[in-house]
Amino acid sequence: MATAFRFKRIDASTKPVINWLYEGKSLTAYEGDTVAAALLANGIDYTRTTPVNNSPRAPFCMMGTCFECLMDIDGVPNQQACQIVVAQGMVAMRMQGARNTGSNTGNE
Ligand code: FES
């Protein structure tokens, strides 16, 4: 998926740098960046895969309406990456396939 190149970061270099982890990889963000914005700024082009065919999905609306940016953030699944600001030491993971609601009913 070629979406990352479409995003150009505005100069935020005067803001404090935040260190966080994405899929076990150390990344940086600027204070106030959302997780989705920080991922796109780091060239990460998808945040989850679909339950039907595992196709990659990326942040789309960046305003909390499309739910394409769902991620596991600090151990909590189904978080909207475009609505959560990166914090020092945060750990974010892609969501793979069907969401886990903890109910384990097999109906998802
Ligand atoms: S990008 Fe649309 S809800 Fe997050």
C-alpha cells in the first residue's frame, strides 16, 4: 500500500521528542502527534488487517469516523490511532484480522 509518501510532515522540530514502540521497533514522534500521524510520518502505511482476507488497512479520515486505524495500544485492542496522542514509552501494535473482544464466542 503506497500511502506514506503522500504525507509530508510540517516542521514540528521545536516540540519535545517522544520515544515509543511500534511492533517492537523504537520510533520517535513530536509531542502532540497522534499515533496515526506519527506512524505515517515514520513511513508506516497500515495499522491493521481485515478479518475477511487480511488485507492491510490504513488511517483514512484522521478524525475518528472511519475506524480504519484500529490498533492495540498499550495492551488495549480496538483503539483509534488517530484519536490517541503518543506518550513516552507507549507500545502500539497492529491489529491482525478479527478483533478480540475477550468473549471468545467464535462468532466474530
Ligand atoms: S483514521 Fe478514521 S477513525 Fe482513525
